[in-house]
Amino acid sequence: MTIYTPAMPLLDEPSVWSSLFRSSTRILQGDDLRAFRDRPLAVLSPHFHDACSSLGAFLAHRASGHLINVFTQDGAVNAPGVSSFDIRNREDAAFAARCRLTRHDLGCEAPTRRGRDPHDLSGLADDLEQIRTPVLACLDKIAVNMPPGQRGILLCPLGIGPDVNRRALPALVAEALPRLQRRYDVHFYEELPHASRPLAHEGALRRLRRQVPLSTRYVFPARWWTKRELLQLYPSLFRGFPRAARFNPAALFPAFPHEAFWSVN
């Protein structure tokens, strides 16, 4: 039996990297990029900054769409008496203006507001119950206003790491997939910086594949200086200069900096 130590590569373990070995990767360019750029788009962001961290370069390139912030109420207060909501709401508004996104604040409560630790996954059912109606209602409202016969694009987080809010959104979308697919092509995006950690990245892919048939991995080449400029719109979260390595997914291909999301069969 092989025993792995932290210094040893895990490539002999079939579960590690297997999803990224098997994946069919397509670089978003030409007709593929136009297809994603020219259709109505909705992005589910667990917290104010998640869409920027994970998809900022892609959203800036598109310069249109709907940004749906879900868990925005945490009750934290910063000196001198300014709430974290006020600070991050202003930062997120600047990001949305830069990318020409229409913002929707669903006002759902973060775990700290409900007396839970953010990494306590026993609160998943409570989060699902809290977000099910407002998230689906918001997506229905956006779909009603799309041109007749046109399908939208829905981008949902993959659920990387132990944060219960990030786990709740893919669980909800997987649960409501037949309903959502009537009006949207559903995709799951790799949350950054969490997707830069290989084991967490692979674990989320394996977990979601038990519920949803993922197929193609779409990659958008993200110029780092563009990404960094967007991240710096959130000084309360990203002080100084963010490191490029933390905002690039752990993947065997491509080698250049990128943002990525997975389509559903």
C-alpha cells in the first residue's frame, strides 16, 4: 500500500485531479466567446465579493448581466460604527458599475447572523430553506424579461471549501435543475481563491458530480492586471496587492492565468 506524505505528489491516487484529467476544456474565444457574451446572464454570488474574485475578468469583458448577491447580512460592525454591509455594499457597487452589471441584493443572513460558524455544514439545510424562495424568484423574474425564445446563462458557484453558504447555492441549483433548465443553460464556476487549492478543487468537483452531470470546462484567459484592478475595488477584503497564484485555478490545463466554469449536460 502506498502511503502519501504532504511532500509527495498525489497523482497516483485516481480521485485526485481525475476530474481535470477527464475534462474537455474549451478556451473561450471566437464563436464560443460570442455565444457567452451575447446572451442574458445571471451570476449567483454567495457574498458581495465572490463573483469578482472568481469571474471578474470575464464579467468585465462581457460588460452586462445580472449580479445576484445572496448572503449579504452578517451584522458585523466596524469602527467607528460603520457596518460591514455598508462597506462591502459600496465596494460591490463599484465593481458592478465597472462591469455594467445590474445588482440584486437578496438580503439573506450569513451564518454569524444566525448564531452559526460559517464552516459548520450542519447549517446547510437552514441555508437552503432561507434562500430557496428568493433565489428562484429572482431568477424567474430575470427570465421573464428575457427576449422571447432566448435562453439565459446561469453561473452558480461550484461549492469549493467548507463555507456553508458556498455549499448551499450549488445544492439549491442541483435540486431545482429541471426548473432552471427551462430558461437557462446552467454552469458552475470555480470559486477563487479557493480553486487554487488542488484538493479542495477536486473535492468540490467530485461532490457536485454526484448530483449534476458536468461536462465541458470553459476557460476564459484572465489578464492578471485586469483581475488585480477589479480585486482592489474591495479594499476591506483584499488589502495591498493580491497574489496572482491565489487567483488562478489549480488545473493541469491551461497553464496560463484563467477563470473557469463547467457546463451541465
